[in-house]
Amino acid sequence: MLTRIASLPLRYKMILPTWLISTFLVFIVGVGTILILTHYQKKALDTRVTILTQGVANTLQAALMFDDNLSAEQQLSNLSFDPDILAAVVDDAEVAELAKILRLPAGCRWQFETVLCDDIVIERQAQSIRLGEENLGELRVWVSHERLMLEQRQMWIVLFSTSLFLSLFAWRFAKVMHSLIVMPLNSLHQSMQQVIEEGIRQRELPVSQNDELGKLTNCFNVMVASLVERERELSKALEQLEGKNRYIIRALDVMEKGILVVSPSLDVIYSNPFADNQIQNLKMSRDARTLLESRFNPRVGIENIVSAITNQNIVESVELHQHQSDRRYMVSCHPLESEAHALVQFEDFTDRYVSEQRRSLIELVFEQNMDAMLVLDRHGMVSMMNTSAGNWFGSIQSFTEIRLQNKDRISRNDIKRLLIKERIENHIDIDLLSGRRIPCHVQVRALKSQKGRVEAILVTLRDLTHEQELQRLNYQVSHDVLTGLSNRTAALQILKEKHMAHRDQWVLFIDLDGFKAINDKFGHATGDELLRIVANRLKEGAPTYSLVSRLSGDEFLIGLEEDGKLDIHLERLLYLLKTPIVIDGHHCHVSASIGVVAWKKESKTPLTLVVTAADQAMYQAKRAGKNQFYLAKEV
């Protein structure tokens, strides 16, 4: 069958497939279009009727509740606006007809509580009418498909008409294409036969007609003439070859690599300017071994290059160092096939070597860092992490796998701050793979490209366990355990530092009045609680950033910076301390005697003498009646 089709004339193989395929495609596309349009028209009709019946059903609730026939018929009249609705009936909950409308065309009748038609396809739809959970009745609607079927028949008529027209058009188009393509091919065949029979002995083929074949023949004649011309140009090309050699030499002269052409006897035949600059003895000697040994080491590398030159071998990446310099060169040797010479290239890779060394050092610092370091991509996935991070968290794929406390989760605001400031820092608690929880200082830094795009995120986690332990020990050493105030050692150190910063100070020595009696009467637990309350009141009464410390027992030391309000501060302290205190139902009444000494910034008096003077001033206040302060003269 395929052989018979292949043997058909070309005009049939062009016209018939074109006509059949065009007609078939038009028919298939048309049928599919009609079916799709009919489906969507039917769907649109159903949707329109459903929306209309739902709207009318919502307005029939009152009519059903009060059995209002007139109102029901008025609401049903709204359905008459749709030409496809033939009838509608409203039934109450007992299926008793309340109202109906009929618009029956010829051939349709109302019978047995339904619509019957002879030639028209109809569809019945029902809509429940409810008020809350109560069923009030039902709205029944009969819809005609006559208009839908009429439009479908019209589309089929249009399809057949269009198919017939396009079929005729395709037949005509195929015949035109036959005349445009097949006829010139026949003419071409005849012309080629003429070329074979008559023109083969001639230098130029005759052009018999001015059509496509004539143009092709003319092009062939031009091609022959061009070949003759190129034969002449070949000799010119050979002459230009020497010029190209000179061009290659000029290109070698500007290269940033050293180039040497060396004979098997180690004579340097050619060297470019870069090599002349790096090997400054070329003018004195042209022996390759002597030149290399005068400028470079190690000797083993030089011997490898010399052996490759003499034996016509290939050597790659031999590293040489320049004498009395830190410059490094990568040398290679390749034999030249055309001649028994070797091409020696050496490149200064010092900068690249330094960069590699720095990169290796950075990788070493990253890997051996005691802090856990993770590099994340833009999606929070772990690209790489150092040994410490692996020991802490094991093998993790995402930063979200790190077990953080809920309060320490990174929020969107943190991400925004990271993009703006390129770095955020915080203190968080982390659960390690071993189950131990440690406090950490976390630093998150955005790594941006030169264009400002975030390429990666570096997360550094530093264990604060030992640091916090040192802070706790330092706090215990410098603070009173009972009250949390600075102890004597820390207080004296702070006063000295402020004096060295050239600040005028008032030194207040405070001793509680009546504390011993309360301690003896109510016990040491009450006495300790009283001291804690007194400490809080002293911090409350002293100005901000003032020194408040406990020396021992019921003795306290306060350092105030000069602000011109000494009397106000002292009166406030006396008032706060004499205010009664209730501890476990015990009413405790204490007051304070305060000794005050000025320590000017220009004073050379040692602090120990200043504190002693304040202590003596405190006793002056006690002898004067207690619950007061005594301002001593400047020491």
C-alpha cells in the first residue's frame, strides 16, 4: 500500500493530503467547538435558573408563613423575566399548591401536576424554602431547552457550511501550491538534463531560461570563475604566511608569560620581552641551564625542565623560586612538532599562591575555631560547618534543626535587621546533641557580594559557660552576699577610679541606730532581712549611678558625685531609713547616723583617711542624738 502511494505522481501526493488534512482538521475542530459551547451554554442556563429560583425562594418565606397566595404569585411573576422558564409552582410544607404561573407554548400542557411537551425538551428544578431549620415549602420550576437546541442546530449548519467552503478553498490552495512548486521542479529537471548532455564539455554552462534553474546555473558559472580567482589568491596567501608569523611573534611579545624557544642543545633561540625582563642574563648567556640556575631554585626542578628539553618530553607545573626574592613561577615545557625545539613557558603565580595560602589559613582558622561556625545559604540550609559545630549539633541540614528556646527564635524583624545592618548579635540558650544546655553569644552576619546581594549567612556561636562562671565568681568577690551591694574592696576601688577621673565626691559613712536591739530581740533572720530592706532603701534614696556598698554588719558606705543637692539627698536617705519596717509581723524601727566628708578631685588625701574621717563624723552624728548627719571639714 505504501509502495503504491509512493509511486503516485507528485501532484496527487501534494493535493490530496493537503485537502484531506485541512478538511479533517476543520471538521474535528468544529465538532469539538460545538460540543464545548453546548456544554457551557447548558451549564450557564442551569446556573442562571438556579440563581433566579434561589432569589425568588428567599422572597417566598413570608408568603408561605401566612398562606398569602397573592403575594406568592407576585413573587413568582419575577421568574417570567427569563424566557426559558415555562412554569413555576410553590407548594407549602404539606405539598399543597399555594401559587403557580404558566407560560406554556404550543405543544405543551399542564397535566398531572407537571408540564408535558411533544417536541420540546424540558427540565424540572426544585428549590427548598427554609426559615432557619424549618422547611416552609418547595419551589418547582420547568425550564425549556428549545432555544438551546435551536442554537445547537444553527452551529451545526454553520459548521457544515464552513467545512464545505474551507474544503473547496484547501483544494484550490493545493492546486496553486502544485503550480508554484512542482512545475519549477520539472523545469529544473529538464535544465539539468541539458547541462549533462550539452554543457559538460564547456567551461561555462549555458543559461537557457531566466527562471530558478537559470539563476542556479548562473551561480554555478560564477562559482567556477571564483575558483579560478582563488587559485591566484593562494600564492598571495603563502606570501602572507610569513606576515602572520611576524604577527604571532608580536603577540608573544606582549604576553604576561615568559616564553623561551630552546633547542635540544639548550640554546635559547627566542625569548619574549617578559622572559628578558625576568631572566636578566639573557644578553650575557644563551644557555638555558645556566640562565635558569642563575635566577631560580630548586635545582631538582631545573633538572626536570632541562631533561624535558633534551628528551622532547612534556613537563607540566614545575614550581621554581626566584633567588633573593619571594616570587614564585610555574614552569612548563612542550616539544614543538615542526622542529626539534621545546617551548618553555613560565608564569609568575606569586599573587595566586599568596591568595591560596590566605584561603587555606582562613579555612584552617574556620575549622579549628573553638566557636561553632555555620555557613547558611539564602534558604537557611547549612552549606558548611566547622568541627566545633559538628561536635555540638551533629550532622544537620538546616539551621532550624538547632534546638533553641522559644524566646530565642529568630524572628522576621531579626532578619530585616540583618539585611539592613549586615550583623545581629544576641545571647541565647542552646541544647547540644549531648543533651546539655549552654548559654551562647550568637553573631549572625550577612555575607554580601560586590553588588550588595546576600550570598550566604555566617552564624558564630560562642559558649559563654566559662565566661558566665567567671562573672559569677567576680561578682561574689566584689559584692556582699547578703544584700547584693558592693563590698568594701569593690567600693574603695570604685571611689578611687572616680577620683582619678577628676570627679568631686561626697563620702557617706552610715551606721544604723537600733539595729543591735532588733537583731537580739527578733533573731538573726529578721536582722538579715532588715539589712536587705535597708540596702534597697539606700539604693532607692541615692541618686542614679551612685555607689552604694556595705562595709560590715550594719555599716554602709555611699559615694555621691557633687551635684549641688547634698542636703536633699541626705534628708531623703534619713527619711527612708527611719520609716518603720514590718518583717513577719514584727515592727522594726531603725534610723541612721551619717558621717559626710568631701573628697575633692584635686585632693591628695588617701582614701583610707577620707573613710576614717567619715567614720568619725558618723560618731559625731550619734553623739548629737542619732537620726541625723554630720558634715565634717575637708580632710
